[in-house]
Amino acid sequence: MPNLDSVKRRRDVVPFAGLCVLAGILVAGTAAPATIGAGLLSNQVSDSVDAISAQLAAADPPLVTTVTDRDGTPIATLYAQYRLPVAAAGIATTVKAAIIAVEDRRFYTEGGVDLQGMLRAAVNDSTGGALQGASTITQQDVKNHLINVVDRNDPAAQQADREDSLARKLREAKMAVQLNETKSKDDILADYLNVVEFSGTVYGVSAAAKAYFGTTADKLTVPQAALLAGMVNNPSVYNPYAHPDKALQRRNLVIDDMVTNGSIPASYAATAKAAPLGLLPNGPVTPSGTCLGAAPDAGFFCAYAESYLVHAGFTPDQLATGGYTIKTTLDPHVSQVTKDAVDANVPTTQDGVANTFAVVQPGRAGHQVLAMVANRNYGTDPAQGETSTDIVADASNEFGAGSSFKIFTSAAALVTGKAGLDTPLANPDSQCFPVPDPHSGCYTVHNDGHYADPITLADGLATSPNVAFVGLESQVGLPAVLDMAYQLGLRNTLATNDAGHAPDPKSGNPQYSRPQSEYFENLLSFTLGNSPVSPLEMANVSATLMSGGVWCPPDPVLSVTDRNGAAVPVPQPACEQVIPAGVANTLEAGLSRDTTSGTSAEAAHAAGWTRPDIGKTGTTQQSESVAFVGGVDGYAVSSMVFADGSHPREICPGTPVHLGNCGHGAFGGTVAAPPYFHAMSRLLAGVPDQPIPPADPAYLTARD
């Protein structure tokens, strides 16, 4: 009985031996030295074929990654090549017949290469003509996998995959022979139809059927199949949108070839050729390949999820080609309600005013992000109120969150024992505080309004006097306050410079060369919140307090599965107990008066708001930014309204909120808090109140 491996090797050698004979004919007809012959060329080809074949076998074609909300509803697609893979059984016989008729009539009988065609091409080429194709569908499958899959990110390698050289032809042919020995003809044909380009970012017959005709690969008619089959020879030249006349001529040629090949009767050809192109208008119609195509309430969330996964170890190319399903934590109801709230507060196209809103779900085991919205939409048309910057996740509010940063000074004071919730704080109308830098004199601070002097920390959190908190900050020390801001949640924010960007070590200005964590080491203004901040991270600060002092990364991803449905792990930082639970509860108790007797009480009353919650407003000195940071019943929230145009000015209250010189600019309580009341009232309608944890007696008085 013969050895099966030997038989297989002989079957592999026979077609390739014929190619070597052809190689000899071609070499003999050139001016190459006599020492170069078919055998040497064959050896050179063989040396590289096995390695390349292994690459082909291991390389998965790029597929579309689908991003969904927490319910599994798609919100965006990410892709470099729009490809919707389909099995052989899912491809209409019209398509198979059309591609075979025009590209390789002997496909089912040849051994991966067409020796007759190669001989014809060899005779032509040896007489000085351009190197002819004579490529079978199997060879084209190899070539397209090399160009569109293996070497898709290497232009030089792609050029080598296309070059008109005998060595390339022989290498491609041998790989085709190997492929023919390992796969069925139907699978090879399906592979080819799944990998080939149909112009632009459309790859594969299934994607082409949807993009050009709005149908599926199994329902393509003869005229439709012939049009697509005709395109693969040159997708640009035969693009039916750019060159409809050439595409029509090519389609009809394919129909004639189908008649010649016996695929369709001649009586039907005239009817098929008379059919219009029947294309979808303004196509090819494909979904956006980035988060820019997400719905208005999901764009910033999608961008953050993508960035989060990149930081977790995925590459952008993997996300655009891996065919993953990314199920996010986005709650579609929360997202839509909060989007409605910010749009009602500040219209999308309002000149120079952005309103961001982030919602995080507290928890000791994780902080899931439920919504990230803004009155702006994630897009590229500023005239339509769009921005391609993730203004919810990034440190995009360059003017700061104002007095909401007093949360960090308060937490640091409770932890270090410098003050308790009932501790009286000195609070004159103004004071000049010594600064750590002896060359800077002192830092003068004024209160905006009249306050008790002294004032307790609890009353100070509700009414927000500046002098009391700068004084407390100077007692606690800036290093402790900055560290507390980091621990509670401003981890990415503090890594940016005072412009909200990555520090530039080449800059001679420490405002731009150093991260905020270093730049503010000697600046008592930090507690007044005049530095760039991430709206999402401020919402996560509330989530940390509402989780008993447990910080977790603001997580936008529930799960990732690969193209085969297997779970893909997503590494992330572990949750941390960053402050004692007693401190978190006490600080929550201190923040629980903002909407009842504090800076947002008037807006809360106007909105009919009566729920127990936590909150802290913030307003920058010139009212270029106002904020409300808080939470209620399992929702940790930040709402920020800030100037985002090229000519920032004072933000004025009104319907709508606008830029101006109103002399009585916006406040966190009057402009940033209303979207919170609007959204939470809808989300919590009919839901019982959840009480705020009581203060821990251990943190009511100073211990130091």
C-alpha cells in the first residue's frame, strides 16, 4: 500500500513541476545569464513558500467589531475593512457562476493552477509582452489574502505581492497548489469571495451585497452578481458609482461569459443585460467604521470604551479588525434621559457653551459607567455642534470644576484629623495666606458673599466660602490634598498639565511642562478648582464616596468576545479602599445639605426635588465654568457647563444658557444642577428614596 504522505507530495509536485518547465521557457527567452535556470528559480521560490503559506493559514481576515449597549443593542461598528463573512452555503449560485465564468472557467477541474493558461501567458511573456495573468481563482485567493490580510499594514510588501515578476507568479502558484490540496473547491471559492475587495472599505461579497444593493449574498440576482463579479478585476475602474458606464459594460460582459460557460441560458441574457444597475443611492452604503457613527447619546461613551480597551492592552488595529463584540455598560435609558436633560439646558449648536453629564454606578466591586453625554455630539462638524474630542472623558473642562474641589480638601482634613465635620473653621471675608514658595509672598482670597465666621466644615460644604477652605487646605498641606484628589478619582486628570493635555517636557513653562500633580504643589488655588478636569472622573469621585471609600476605575465594558464567541479577558486596575468607610460616610453626610439648604437648594426647590442626595456645586471666578457633582440612589453624577469656544467668556443663565457679559454670571446651583434634577427626577420616578449614611462620630471633631 503506498504511503499517503508520499502520494500527496507527488500530487503537489506534478502541477508545480509543470510550472518549473514554464519557468525554464521564460528564462530561456530572456537575457539572464546561463547559470540562472528554472531549477534555481524553483529553489528560491520554494524557500519562501512554506513560511508564507504558514502566515496565510494563521492570518484571520479583518472583521467588523460591534460595540453594543448593556442590553446587546449595537451602538457602533469599528472596522478597517467592512467585511461580513459568509459560508459557502450562504452565497448565491448566481455569484459563484458569475465569478467562475469571468475569472476561471476551469476552476473545478484544475489543480490550483491552470497549466494551459500559464503556458499561453508564458509564450506571450517570453516574446516581450507584459506578464499576463493566467491566475486561477485559487491563485487570486492567495494573492488577495496576502494583500488584504497578511500584508495589509505593509505597503512595500503589498507592492511585492502585486509585482509583475516570474518569481512572484511561481511563488503564488505553488501556494495555490498547496491550498488546493488542503481545502475543498467550494471552501476556496467562498474564501476568495469573502476576502476580495469591492472598492473602498468594502470587502467580501456579503458586505458588497449589502452596501451596493441592500440585500444579502444568498439573494443576489444574475445582474447583481455579474456586476460584483466584474468589479473584482479592478474595483476602482469598475466602481459603478464613479464609473457607471464602464461598470455596466463589464457587467454585461460577465453575463455573456455566463452564457458561454453554460451558467444561464442565452434567452435570459438579453433580459439580464437590459436591467438597470439597481444600486442603492449615494453608495456604497456602509456604516461608520468609528465611534463617530454612534447615536448622539452614545458617541462619547463609545470613544471612551475604545480608549479604555487600548489602555487595557488592545491595539487600535485589533479593535478595528478583530471582529469582537464589545458589550458596554451603557444604559440606554439613562443615556437618553441625560442627553435630553443637557440638550434642554444648552442646545447642541449653542455658541461657545458645552454641557457635559456623566453617570457612574457606585459599587465596592466595580464602578460601571452608565452614561456619558453632552449637549455637543461626537462628530466632525462644528457648525452642527459636533466635536471629535471626548469632552466627557478627557480633562476637557479647562477652566475647572470650581468649588467642587473642596471635596478633596475636606476628605484630606477628615483623614488626617485636622478637622471634623463639626470643626469650626476661621472664615473672615478675606485673608492672605502664606504659600509654600517663600518667593511668592502670600495668596489673597476673598469670599463671594457674607458667611459666618467661624463656620463649621459641614456648613462650609453647603455654602462654600473660599477663605475657610483655603485656610483648611493650608493646614492639611497641599501634598495631602493633591494625593486625596488622586485617590478619590482624578487619576488621569492629575497626569495632564494645566492646559488639560499631556505634559510637554520641551516647554519652559511649568504650567505646560509639568503634570497637575506637581504643578499645584505650591498653589493654594487648587481647592478652588481652577484647573482642567475630566467630567467623568469627577462623577467617579462621587462614586468612590458612595461606595464606602472604595475607588474603582470608571469601567465602560461588561464583556468582550472574539469572532468565535470566546470570552476575551480585559485587564483593569483593581479596586482600592482609598479612604476609611467612616470618612466616606461622614463626607456624604456633609454633602447632603447642598440641595436642601446649600448652593443648589433654590434650583432643587424650583424643580420639586425632595430626595436625599449628596452634592457640591462649583463656579470659577469669571463663570467660564460651573459644576454640580453629587449623587442619588445608586447614581453618581457630574454635570458641568463650561465655555468651549475659541473666545471663552462669562456663562450666563437663561433659556438657553449662553455666553455674555451678564454681570451676574452662572453658578453651579443655577446652571449645572438643573440638568441633574431634570434627569434624576425622570430616572427615579416611583423609586423609593435611599437614605444618606449617617456621619461616623469618630470624624465629627478634629483629632490632631
